[in-house]
Amino acid sequence: MDTLAKLEILADAAKYDAACTSSGVERGPKKGAIGVASNAGCCHSFTADGRCVTLLKVLLSNACTHDCAYCVNRVSNPVPRATFEPAELAQLTIDFYKRNYIEGLFLSSGVLGSADATSERMIACLELLRGPYRFGGYVHAKVIPGTDPELVDRLGRLADRLSVNVELPSAESLERLCPEKHAEDVLAPMAQIHASMHSGRLLGTGAVSHGTSEGAGSVYSTVKPDARTAALPASGLVRKSSARRGGPRGEAFCPAGQSTQLIIGATPESDRDILSLSTSLYRRFGLKRVFFSAYMPIADDPRLPDPETPVPLRREHRLYQADWLMRFYGFEASELVAGDAPFLDLDVDPKLAWALTVPDRFPVEVNAASRETLLRVPGFGPTSVRKICRARRAHRLTFDDLDRLHISLKRAGFFITCSGARSPRFIASPEAIREKVVSDAASSAYNRARRENPRQLTLF
Amino acid sequence: MALAPSADGVLTATGLSYLAHCPHAPLRFVRSGFAQPALGEAFLEVPVIEGLARRVYRGFAARLREGCPRVRGGRCQRGCPSACARRVYTIAAADDEAMPEALHAFLVGGFDHGREVRSLAARDPRIAQAEAFHTLAVNESEKARQFVRFSELSTGAFFALYTPKANVLPLVAGHFARRMEGERFLLADPKHRTAVLLSEGRLVCGPLSEDEVAELSRPHELSGVERSVRALWKRFYDALALPGRGKLERGYDLRANFMPKRIAEGLVELDPSVDDGWSEGAWAEAMEDGEAEAEGRARKPHARPVSREDATQNGAPGFAGSAVAGWLGGAGS
């Protein structure tokens, strides 16, 4: 089998992994080497379904010996199998990198017999890439649950980011759908990675994680937030880019931190369960990101949703919005899925849904409100808030000024005053606001197309 | 004042008006060649004076540093996210005819109000416009970093044509030079007639003549492995798409939001002809031929590097006179 055929099989097998970021580490060029890594990362393309392509995301092998019910690579699934040779994959990475197709490599694998044997092969590939090929670009490596700690350590010194996929949001679901996996096999490497990153920080290398204080910009903000929404961690661990720098040859352990993925909709856990779990993971293991992957029915298995079940795209979207609010806007999971509703509102975004439950906190005066308060106004993001805070230093703002600053009032208009004046869009009742927002959304091109054309047949 | 539509042009004109004790309010900055005087108006053609432009820029940067909490030891920190003074260059990258006037207002506002100049955007439409030009250039720079696609030529060097909406190649030249350390590449923008060239560790960025643009726009001889690598990339890209999440299910085209048509047209992964006719045997054969060619090439000496001196000696107003043609042709033979 040639590389072209292998690539098709192994990219297809890797596409269900949601993580595809190249951010979190800054590394300059080295003489004789090729490639750099930049803190912000870079998306080089977008798939037909709109997901970003930033790394060469492939499996080293899809010849997996496990039989996880939800996984396309499970041993009982009759799909073509392939395995890359380390040199083949290293050359492919370099060829794509030089053409500006990718920022680096995302390397995962099915379990080739045992977790350790698989990790050894992955390490061999990365050692080749970092060694003889002198590749200084970004590498994200997946840790196979149950891998020996020594191998995890070697992997972490070759890769910029490591991830261990939790996959299912509860230990019971994991046991039911993945008989060979155990929760402790997943959590142990996460704890090890966290501990190694922590010791790296003490030595002045490796990823910069957060401290233990509450609020945005601290607990969840392992990535430097755009807006300074809260005090820095009490521990005094400031986010200095210099502390993130790590060389490709073992100077730093996992300088871009670790992430994980949760599958949404394959098991009955609620959004509250999922957000509580992600909060706990951020706190315990200093994760950079928790990715959510809407379950796509790929197997006819009585333990899984019916194959005709639509992919819960909007639920996934709302969870990402909620996650973002927790990491950058100072929200707690308990604020977003409060009371007796364990699921996020699919019709309105989580910030608006929250604002409608606390009408006594609005309207806020844009000329006087703190940055943190403005960030909680639906429709305002860090960019709008920065513009407001900057402009109001020069003079009191009016709605015309906000218009000139290109700040949208489509949603925010319901929740703010400007120099004491209400917006022309102001509506007092939360129910009426919700109705208006939902009806506006229903008339948008997005929902119109969905309504008119839910499953349009194509010719032939 | 009629001036070159560049940062140096506006900096020079601003410096001249200051030295002439001319009040800024009645002045109008327009692109040279586009100047249409109103009644009672007269235009002065202002050439670029590099020394004066540098002096004005240094003064402007020093004024913005005053009172800035990020400044350490009187210097801006490397990689400071605000990068206030460098906005002069991002604003100047805009193609818009209003750019000189907006940049002039930004400079004058900066000298008057220091780092608070951006807070004036809500009241001064010219500064708001300067901010908009800056945003455009930043976005276009990001798109260039994302969507430039290099091809390997038969010489072993890399080449790409890319047409952004603002003249941002000089802004992203450093990014590609760091990324491609040790390689040779030429990245050209035919619309703005600008090119970036890295050869033997030296980075040169400059304007292109019309002849050079024509020369660069013709098809070039690709390396043996280029078609095979493109086929690999196209196959990889197609394999990544997930079912059940496409345009039909979403109700709108998310990909088109991120990759507008003007960009999508130049992308290898969206070109259906890239993956045509690649049977397993044909692909392996092409790779073997390409690798043999690359091994042969590795023994050839590199083409003579193009230096900044070449660029100035060989033919202003061109980028490097015959250097571009020489780089493509000479290195290829």
C-alpha cells in the first residue's frame, strides 16, 4: 500500500478527534532546522463542514485491538487498515509544512496490541521528526490510556501538546461502551502530565498554567485571555511568554499544555454533568482546552443512539459557548445551567439565557460599568469592551459613539444605557426579549435554510 | 499634499508640514496621481525622504511610549500586543484612497494625545477609519499566513503568488522567513506589485516592475514531487470532512465564511484537478522520479543569492531588476 492510500485511510480514521489547534507555545527558528511555533497558532484550511485544518491529523495506525462501541476504528468494524512507517510520516509532515499547508503534526493511533507498544512507535516517529528531520514546528501527540509513565514523559518532551481523551462524560458510560478502558487509565496520565508541567514551571520551562483563584483569567484561563477580567492568580505565576518557550529537543515538557475531548450525545449525561466535569478537569489538571465532539452515529449498537439520530450540532455549539464563557468571561458552570434545567437552552446563547434569568442586574451604564460587568452583557465580547473602555477615557459615550466604533447593539441594546439613555431597541420584559431574539434568529438565513431545506435530495 | 501611498510617504509629508510650521487642519493628504484639487486648493508633490520619515516615526513612537505601563527602561517590549507605533505600517497597507488622510490624522492625534489617540476613534471619523484600515491589514495578514500555498519548483526553491486585499506581504515576510529558515522562497503579490524573497538566509522585500509581474505570473516548471505532494494534500483534505455536519445540515456554508471565494480559488485542496488520475502505481512512480530528481539537485550549487544591493543597482523601480527573473530562470536551469 502506498502513502497516498495509507494517508486516505489514516486521515479518515483520525477525523473524529475534535482537537486541531496549534497554539500555546512560542518557538523561534533554529539554524539548520525547519519550522517554528507561534502562540496564536494558525488555521491553514477549513473542511467542507467548516472545521479548521491546522495540523496533519492522522493516526499512526488504525489497526486497533480495542472494541470501543462508539469508535470507527474498533476491532470489530470491517474497515481497511493501514499503518505508517515513521520515516514516511515524518517526510509527509515536512513536505506539507514547507508548502504552508500545515503548522505541524497531530499524531494519534489505534492501540497496536498494547498501549506501550503503540507509544513506542509514536515516539520513534517523533524522534525521527525532531532529530534527523530537524522539525521545529508544532506537534500534538495523543497519549494512549494505560501507557507507562516513562513513555508518557518521553512523549511529552517531543510534543508541544499532549492529550488524553476522556471521551465519555462518566465512568459508568466508559465502562459500558469501552470495556478495555478504565477511568483511572485516563486520569493517571493526565495527572502525570499536570505534575510534570508544574515542575517544568518551577524550573522556568514548560507551559504556564493557572493558579487556584476564582474567576475569568485565572482558574480557566490557561490561555492568555484577551480581556483582563480578574485578578492574577494569587500564587503569582504570571503568564509570561518567555516561560512558555520550549525547545523541540527535550528542554521542556509539553510546553503547550494538555487537552482532552468529550463525546456529546452518545450517552445520557446532561450539559450540567458535562460542564461540571470540564470545570473539574480544568481545575485538577490545568487543561488548556476541553473539546466537545457531537456524536455521529456510525454503529448500529443497542448501547448507542439510533443511527438515524441527527448529529447534535447545536448542543455542541452551545457547550463550546458555555466553555468559552467559563474560561474568558468569569462565568461558573452553575450560573449557566442553573435550577431545574440540566441542559443549555438551544434557542438562545448561554450568555443571553443567563442574562434573562437575572433581570435585576440590567441595564448597565456603559460609561460607568466595570470591564467585568460589561463582559457579561449579551452581545459584548472582549473587543467591544476594549473599545468602550478605551473610548470612554476620552469622553462620555452616546449610542452614536458606539455606532461609530462599530459596536453591534443587536443584543446588547436590551441590556445597556448610554449616558442614562435607553437604546431604541430596549424592551423591558425578559420574555419579550427572548421572543424577539428567537424570532430574529428564526428569520436568519441560517434557520430559514434549515427550515426550508432540512434534507434536500440531490440529483442522482 | 500629493504623496506616495506608503507609510514613508505620509511620514515624510507630516514631517515636512511640521518643519514648515504649517497647521495640520487645512492640509489634505492625497495619493499622488489621484489628486483632484478643490477650488482654491493647490497640491504639492512630496517625494519620499527616508531620513525624515524615520525621524518622524521615531518621534511618534517616543510620544506613544510616554506614560505607557508596558514600557520598560524607556523601550517598548518586544512582542507587545498593542504595538501602537507599528500601526503606522498596518494602516498604510490599506489600498483605500482615504489612507493618507486617515494615517495623517492618526499621526497628528498621536503627537497631540500620545497613546490615548485610539480613544478618539468614537469622535474623529478619520481616526476611526485609520483603526478600520489597521483591522483590515491585520485580518489580511492573518489570511496570508493561512492561505499562501507554496509550490516547489524544479530548482528546489519554493514559489507562491498571493493577492491580498491590502499590501500586507511586507508585514508577513518575517513570518515566512522564520518558518522557512534555510530554504529559498519567493512570494509575490501581483496586484500590489510587491515580492518577498528569501535566499541563503537573506530576506529582501520590495516592489516589482510590470515586466517582473508578467514573468512571475507565467507557469513555472515544478519539481517532480510537487504534483504528488499536492495529490497527497488533496486526498488528506477530502478525507477530513465529517458527514452530518455540512452545509446542508447547518443551513449555511461555514467553510465559505472562513475561506472567501477570492481565496478559495487559489487553494490546492479545492482544485478538483489535483487528484485526477492518481492510481496507486502512477503515484508511486511519480514520487520515485521526483525523489531521484531531488537527489540530483542536491549536488548542484545554489543560485547566486539576491541581495539588497542587487535590488537597488539592477533597476529601480523594479523589485530587483533582473534578479527575480534570474532567480526563477537561472536557478531553474
